[in-house]
Amino acid sequence: MTGITYGNPGLARVSRVLLIAITLVIAALWAVPQAQASLPQPCDGIRQISDPKGDGHHNNTDVTAAWFSEERGVLELVVQVDQGVWEPAHDDSDHAGFAFLFTASGQQYYVRAQAWRSEPISWDYGTWSPTGGFVRQGLTTGSVTVGGGGAAVMAVPPALGISEGDVLTGSHALTYDGIDFGVPHWVDRAPGGTAPVGTVFGADFVVGACGQDPEDPVTTAVSLKGPAMRVGSGAVTVNGSVLPARPDVEVEITVRTGSGKDTSYTVQSEADGSFSRSVAITEKSVVKAVATESGLSSQSLTVNVRAKVRIKLRNLRNGSVLVTGTTSPALPGRVLWLRMGEVVPSARTNAANGRFRFRLRKPRSGRYEAVYIPFKARAERAISNKGTIR
């Protein structure tokens, strides 16, 4: 009796290959993280803290934004980073920290996520000071999102006693990667640089005011934007808005230089709540806008200045060369005279009131440039145009 084969053997082989392919696709889909819940959004779209990408030396603790949110009916804090990878980057660190700090009723509090190398993320809260650091008061809850723009979402615990109408000020975020002998390895301060203590902060926040438009409105938020850099001293335009949006709200814009000098400008908001003002920038400065009626402050805006320097050469009858130069801004600083291709200066002098000069008694021929370095980092250094000694 002849054996009977049911079906087509070639088709059976194709079916097995197809089944294996489908299995691999399903496995790959399970390996891809499932769609993440959207982050709770900031009130009226205003993020209390914005910070440039790249100023933290690890991308998973490099803060790009942070804000308060009441979108889900409770007060939450969001700290957004360049890359949401919730583990320490240093090989010798056991955890990385992501803290949101703010001041309420004169006390500075923190709420923090701690991403451990071999344990689940933990969430705590307490007080913070430059001398005492983080002092835990209890635990709270939170969640994270991963990948580009990932964030830690942290619940503000009821134990802090924060209630509707409270004004939360001095907001900023601190991140670190590992702790040695009680001292964190700081990665980022947002807004600001790296050091945990700074003078720039995020915008103030009024608890419970999100989306409200009372009959007799009082400002509940102030935003401010402007350029992060200017070449040389001069004017920049800053603009912002007040909420609820309405006209004739008085806003004081203050420009504070690195030497502590303040210059203030007063503007009135337009019908849509917006305001704009040209302000003078003479060195690296911090700009802030405050609604005078409520005292609410915007986020601090840091405007850096990249210096400009120009030189002129004049051959004198005795064979020497006179080099004169100008700087903008007109800050005191050091000036180095460098021959192209050399790293050791041929001469040094100081700039004052925007001017400097070199008298080169035995000049060597070649192409030269001047490097201007403002004292106390009040502006970024600059390299002049080239000059030729023949």
C-alpha cells in the first residue's frame, strides 16, 4: 500500500519558515518598550525651569526642563533630562539623584528620585541647605519615562502642608552621580551651571491657580525669554507675558551684572499679556521680570557676552612697533600678544576702559593676534583680528 502524504511538502516548509518569522516579530515587539503615558503638562504651558542641553557632563543627569503640574488633580514635580536612562553613569557610583527644590513659607524643600544600580528607583522628600545637604523627612511616590526627553515625575507629599494659594519660589533642579564621603558628584543645576548653590532660579508658581480666570484677576505666572548670548556689549530685546493675560500689568525687568550692579526697567503688558523691552547688556548678566502687583517672578535668564577685540599696528621711526587695541565690553582684563603658531605670549598687558597697547621695541616679523581675557569671567575671552609685522 502506497503511503499517503497530506498537503504539499514545499508548502509545509514555507509555513514553518513563516511561523518562525512571526514568532521572531512578536518577540521583537515585546522587547520594544510599550507606549509611555504622556507627562503631566505645566500650567498654562509655562515650564518653570528651562536649561540648555549639554551643560551636564552625563546626558542622563543633564536637566533640560522642570516644572510644577496640577494636571492630574494633585501637585506633581517633573524633572526632564536629555536621555531618560535611570541608573548611575559612573562605574563606581551606586546611584544617581534627581532633585526638584523649591521654597515654601521660608523653608527650602526637595523632592527626589534616586536611581539605583541594582535596586528599584526610590522617592523621598525633605529639606535641603548648602551646609546640611539633603535631610530626609519621608518617602513619596513617582514614575519615570525613558529615552530622549525622559523625565521623573514626583508627587509632592501632603505632609509638606502645601495648600491652594501658596506661592512656591526659588525653584531649581539638582542632579548628581554618586556620593563620596557625603558629598555628591554634582552634574547639573538647572537653571544655572553645576555648583549646587546659585543665584538663578525658575519662575514662581501659585498653587491652585492653574487655568483660573477670576473676576478680579491677580497675576499667577510670569514668563521671560531672550537671547542667551551677545557679542560685545549692547542692547538685547527680552520679552515675556503675564497670566491671566490682560493689559496694563506693570512688570519690572531687572538686569544684574556679575559685579552685583542692578539696572531696572518698567514696562506695561499688552492686551494679550505680552511685554517686551530692550535692555543694555555690558557683561554677563542675569535678567528677571517681576509683576509688581503680586511680586511673582519669572525664571532667571542668563545672557552671556562674548567679547570683541580689535588691534591696529603702527611702525615707529625707531624700529619699534606700537600695537593699540579696543575691547567690547570695556571690562578690565588681561591681554596676551601671540605670534601665530606659538603658545607662549610675546608680551602681556592689561586692558582698562576698553583699551590697551603694546610697545614692541625689538619685534620679530610674522603674523600676530591679541587674546583678551576679561577678569573674573565677566565675559567670554576673545581673539582679535590678525596683524602683520614685516
